Amino acid sequence: MQPVYLDYAATTPMRSEVRQAMDPYLSDTFGNPSSRHRWGRKASAALEHARAVAAEALGAQPREIFFTRGGTESDNLAVLGRCRAISLEDGLPTLAISAVEHHAVYDTARWAEERGELRLVVLAVDTEGSIDLDPLRVALNDGPTVVSVMWVNNETGLFLPVPEIATLVEELGGTLHTDAVQAIGKVPVSTKHSGIRLLSATAHKIYGPRGTGLLFVREGTDVAPLLYGGGQEGALRPGTEDVAGAVGFATALRLAVEEQAEESVRLGALRDAFEDRVLAQIEGVRINAGAARRSPSISSLGIDGADGELLLSALDLEGVATSGGSACASGSNAASHVISALFGPDDAKATVRFSFGRHSSEADVSRAVAVLADVVGRVRELEGVS
């Protein structure tokens, strides 16, 4: 049987249009964009064109787009860089994050708190995507505060109320960062809300190259660099720029935004059909955050009476690629902080995330459900669960 890839939230295959756009900058147009000769000028022109394309796709100005080496770097630069810029002028800042942030924000925030770089406030999130905003209001009223709330959760697809939070943070004088890595191409994403001061994105989630990200920094927002040694990217992210990566990212971003409305409908229909069949055919399954607004591309299942690692291994052996939640946390046996935040630390269900993409089909859905039903039955039998 043909293998079925349903792990698009982990990474995506590069689009042919992206490869074609990148190819000249991997061969003939190879110059360093900081060089003043013709090779350098051509590379620089391509880099700035990519910046303009990315900016237009996000509703930003080109001077507000800074290329990085991925979403994790962009998150770190936004959170640590903004907090450090504040500390240089106004003393110890407060960082408020949602309890379901990606590890690139969640772990970074806890590390910085342990080092005494900031005060950390973790905002509770419920299974419908509502955030307890009272601690946030207190923090914003107490002093300089950076807020980091992701647009779409990477493990469950849960929407978080970024526009509402942006309004509150702007009214009370804070700085909002949002991780939009899982949102772009699935839901409308824009930086036009003036309360959004910082936004992170990465290419490989939208059929672009790995190792290329960006950070939107609204004009007038001070961010301290994490790296030193050059003036590239306005000295915010020094180092010779990856021109091919920037061109590929800009192309992927433009296409993702252009196709978002139609593709989100198609993906939502596949996800809903998948979940309906799973609930009909397999007992003891919960759709994680199933009653909330979610990304059309992600279906996170909580499964009773089965070990998560055994499920993932068995699905893989049957040719179905999924993950246990965040692929970025693979190799860790620790319980997901996202599932613990939503359902409590004692939740015993195994989590399996299916995520759909451009090449997903109804045939994939049918095969995935059939394989999952068989695998769950076999794993439960092994574990003595009827």
C-alpha cells in the first residue's frame, strides 16, 4: 500500500514553484548580498525583492521584515530581544505567555525566568481557546510587559484570540508577539492590527525551504539582537543572508496567502470527515479541543487505553505518518505541557496528531481511519484493555 503522510504540521514538502524560484540563487547568482560588485548587487536585489513580497503577504512594510534561520530563532529573538531591550531602559520586564505556547516560547520564557531576566506570568487556556486575561491586565498595569500568544496551537490546532489580546495589550501599553507558524496558509493572518508588534513565521510549514524564517518587527519597536558580528538585517540578525532561502520563503508565503481561503475549506472538509469516521468506528476517543475554533488542517486525538508511543510506532509500520503532538519535542518522554494545560496533569489519554496538507486526499482519510482502528484495537489487546 502507498504510504500516507499526515504530519504536515511537522513539515511539508517543498513546492515546485519554490524550487524554481530558488534555483538561480543556488547556482549562477551566488553572490554575497553585502558585496558591492555585480554578483553582490544581484543577490542584494533578490533579497530585497523577497523582503517586499513577504511584507505584502503579511500586510507589513518591507523595512519591518527581518529574515532569520527559522521559527524557533524568530520566537527567541522576539521574546528575549524585546525583553532585553526593555530591561536596558525600564528595568526588569514581565513576560506573559499562554500555557500552550510552542516550546520555542515556553522553554525560552522559563529559562529566562530562571536566570532572573524577567518575571514570568503563564496565562491559563481552556479547551475552547479562551484565555484568563485577568492576570494579563494586572501585569500590564504593573509595568513594562511583553505578551506572547500564538495564533494557532501546533499540537491541537486551537485558535487563540490574538486580535482581542492585541487590542487589550495596545490599550494598556504592552508589546504583543504572536507565533503565526501554524496559522499562515490555514487562516487569515495579517500584521495590520496595530497591537501586533512582533510576529514569527517559518518557511518549511508552508512548502518552503527548511532553515528560513522571519520576524516582523513593527516600526518603532525596539528589539535587542541575540547575535553580534555584522550589520546584516539591520544588525538585528547578523550573518550572511541566505538569499535562496529568503526567495523561497517569500514565494511560499505569497502562494500560501493567495490560496488560503480555498485550501482551508478543502482541508476542513477532510479533517471533519476524518474525525466523524474515527468517532463512529473507534470507542474511547476524544477530539482534543474539538468544540473550539481550530485550524482546518489539524486533528488531535486523545485515545483511551493505549500507549502513545506504541500507537505511533504501529501506525508508522502500517505506512501512516503522524506525530504525538509537537514534532519539535520528539524524543522526549515528558507529558505534553499543552495537553496538561487543557485537560489537567493527570490526563491519561494517548495523544496522536493527524495533520493534513496540499497532497492529502479522501483516500488518505479512509486509509488512515481504517489503519488507526486496527492499530488501536491491537494495542489495546496487548495492554489488556477491552
